[in-house]
Amino acid sequence: MINYRNTSIVWLLVTLVFILSGLNFNLLYGYGFLTLIYIVLLIIGSIKINWNFYFKSRSHGRRQVSEIALTFDDGPDESKTIKILDILKKHNIEAAFFSVGNKIEKNISVFNQIVEAGHIIGNHSYSHSFWFDFYSPARMVREINRTDQLIQKYSGKKSLLFRPPYGVTNPFLSKALKKTGHISVSWSLRSFDTTKKKDDMMRHLKRRLKDGDIILFHDTSKVTAEVLEDFINFIKKKGKKIVGLDKLLKISAYDS
Ligand SMILES: [Zn+2]
């Protein structure tokens, strides 16, 4: 299995052989090449969350069961989240919102509406900073705990689910999550609602949808609410059921 631990062990052994060879110049190119491969694996493992390179993230439910879960990241947003909540309510759907701590503080009444509607709340860091992945494990823990405290303050529940900002993983985040005890949740189907146009997005979603999928949306994108109802109707027409993330993954979303 290609993961951080295994590839690091192999690279260390290669390094050891190179050192024991007396830093043989003839082996230098080979050693350099293997080191380059190691670095490339570290980078791809960091970007591709579903490689589970640094730690395991849950990306989908059982593929044999016609169930789908909807997730919304980066909110709450003062206007766009409300539109999404209205559509979910109309169709009686339970979704998961991976909320950002500083957005909760800015939009408390919206956050309360998510909670009151009975949706699952996950932790998506406090700052969602571009530099989050360069933070020390201790700083990551502080961010995660700060958002957890906000979630607990307004929902009364201790969230167990965490989604890494930008879907980027690394050894620091691995350490941080071991400390906080969160389950990392990724996705199996990206909506590309932050980059694609409405029609392209729908085409992509309809073509790729599979049983057990966790769909990634953003409740900060305008286009999300515009396609959501059509997409929900499409899922229903296909005979698939939209369930809560906890039910899809057979896990508890909160610490009891
Ligand atoms: Zn995000």
C-alpha cells in the first residue's frame, strides 16, 4: 500500500544503502531519481485526499446501496446558505454542513437555522486560511478546537467530523486529528460549484453520480442553490435516496 509511512521507510532504506555505499558517485543519479519520486509522492499524497496517504478520510458509503449524502462546505453564508436550506426543507433532506468557525461567528442566526433544521454540522477549521496546511499541529488543534467550541455553543453538540480545508492533508494535520479525535470526511463526487458554470456542473454531476457517493458542494457559491433542486430531482428519479452523512457512513456525527 502506498502511504506516507511505507514510502518513507523505503526512501530511508534507499538513503541508508547510498550512505553505506560510501556515497558512491555512480549511485548518485539513481538515488537522486528515487528521492524525486519520493517528493512527488509526498506532494500528490497531500493534494489527493482520497489516496489516504497521510491518514484515512471517509469518502463514500457502501456502493451496493442506493444512498447518497449531500455536504456543503465553507459557510455559513448570510444569503446563499438560506436558499440552500429552503430547498433542503422543501424536499425534507438532511445534509451535512462543514462550517468554518469565523463564518459561524459572523452569521450566527444562519448557523442557528442550520442547527434548527436538524442538519449535521462538521468542523472545517476556524480560519480556512490558505496557509492552514503550513500551520504546526498545535496551531491546527487550536483552530479545530475553537470551531468545535462554537459548534457546541450553538448546537449543544460536540462534532466528531472534520473536513480538511482545500482537501489538503499532511503529517501535521494527521498529528492534529489524532489529538482532537475527529474523523476526516472527504467526498467521492465534486460538484465543481466554485469553478464550473451551471450547465457544465449539472452534466458533470449527472454523468458521474454513483451509489454511495458523498457530494461536495459549497454553500458560499451562488450557482449551488441554482442547481440543487434539479440535482435532487435527478437523484430521486434515479431511485436513489438522499440520507444523512452519518447514516451513509454508519458513524456517529457527534460525541455522545
Ligand atoms: Zn473549504
